[in-house]
Amino acid sequence: MSFRTRHGRFFASIVAAGLLLAGCGSGPSHAGAAAIVGDTRIPVTEVQSWFTELLDRQPDIRTRLEQQGALDDLGRQLAGQLVREELVERVAREERLRVTDQQVAERIRQLGGPEAATEGMIYGPHEAGEMVRTQLLTAELGRKYIDRLTVTFDLTSASNRREAEEKARRMAQGPEQAAQLVAEDKAAGLLSGTDQRLRPAESLQLAAATPLFGAAPGTVLAFEQTPNSGQWLVARIKDRAVDPAAPPQLAGSAAEEALQQFGTHLLGITADRVGVELSPRYGVWDPVSMAAVPSEGETTGFRFLPHAQQS
């Protein structure tokens, strides 16, 4: 088990507000862990020290969060960001993605300097490099695959969260059950189909919005087409192909923000493979949005892995 720390900060003073982060949950199987990503343990002290620094740097935030009863939300946001950073670092090593110090410095300059780059954000000016590095690496991941990926999936629809979960669980039982469900829904006139194919190059907007590209074959996903729309899609990934010879279409022209969003969805492959466990004191990990959320009922959807990956 390895230990991850930000800027070497492991032990830090914890102010009274930071104690709110400790909660009463027992956390993952390793005491004192805010989260465990694969074999890497992210200590609670790392979240707490960041929490303390942020409130010390922007004292007006504390008053606002206390009035809104949202101090726990801040801790959750910080924990979720540390998990994403760890996932990005893992993917960067595996995919041999590289961002130079010069690239980081140039992006910070374009943003107006460290102060302007981090204004109103959870990062401070001295952390601007860390923030930008993560953003650039995530965009590089998206750029690497934006023109090369194709996913094939069976699809059906649902009108509410409960129905979406029920259908996703049924689909996750196997390909025969998934095909039967799709056939039933198609006969009933619902949006559904088999062997649907999708490439990011066909719609950058869709690629940036859907988690379908970041799931291995056999994975079942259920999510709303747009937040709070009441229109759910339930899909079972049948194939995920990468064409190394695909001609470039979007890699050189897509907006950096869209590439980052696409790259964030691609982190789902690594998160599923290595496993992400969040301490209950910070809520639960949302495997669809790649974020920490307060409870299971507040995830943006459902994600069921192939039986071989479940434990």
C-alpha cells in the first residue's frame, strides 16, 4: 500500500472547522484513509490540511459555507479531487502521457498568472501548477483517444431513477438478459436498440457528455441524457475498439475544455480496474461522474461491472 500526499504535506494542524471533516465513519478498511485508489491510500490528513489552508486563505468562504450548512460539501469536493488526481497520475504513467513544465508555465501565463488562474477555486496560487498539470494531462488523455475510439452497445431507456437501476441490474446479468430486455422495450415502443455504434468524432458534444466511452465491454451504465431531465439511458457495452490508424479529426481542433471532459470520462476504465473506495465521512464515489457525492441516492447514475470484475 502506497501513500499519496500533496506537496509532501502529511501531518498538518487541524482547526476546529477541519474536525467537521473527521465525522464518525470508520472509512475504508484502512483507518485514517480518506480514499483508497487501487493500492494507494489518500490520508484524511491530506484532505484536512487542504481544507484548513483554503479556509485560512479565503475566510469569507467559511462564513458562507457555515450559513449554507455546506462545510461537509467542501470536504467532499476536496476528497473527490484528490481521487481524480490520483487516477490521472496512474493513467498518465500507463499511457505515457507527458506534460512539460514549460507547458504548465505557459498555460498559467495565458490564464493571467497564478492568482488569476486559481481565483474562486479550491486551489491556491501556489497550487496553480498542480491544477494546470492535472487539467493538461486529462486533456491529453482525451486528445489521444478522441479520434480513435468506437463503442458498440445495446441500449434501452427509462423514465425515472428507480426504473433505470432495475433495468441496469437486469442487463448486468448477461448478454442474453440484456438482449431480451431490449427486445421487450422495443416491442413496447420505447427507445431501444442493439449493436448501436458511437464514435467521439461523430459528436464532440456527446463525447464530452456521455460516460459510454470510459467503460470496458460487459459494463452496464445508466444515466440521464441531461441532468434532471427524467430521460434515462441504460446501455451495456459490447465492444470498445481503438483504431491506431484512424485519421485525426478532432484531436487538433477540439476545445481544451471538451477534451478534459472527455478525458475525465475515460478515467472510468482505470477506476473500474483498480477500484476506488471513499471513506463514508465524505459520502460515496459516483462512478459515472467521477466525483464524490453525499449518498448512493445522489449519484448521477449506475455502473455495474462485468461479473468477472466484481468482488
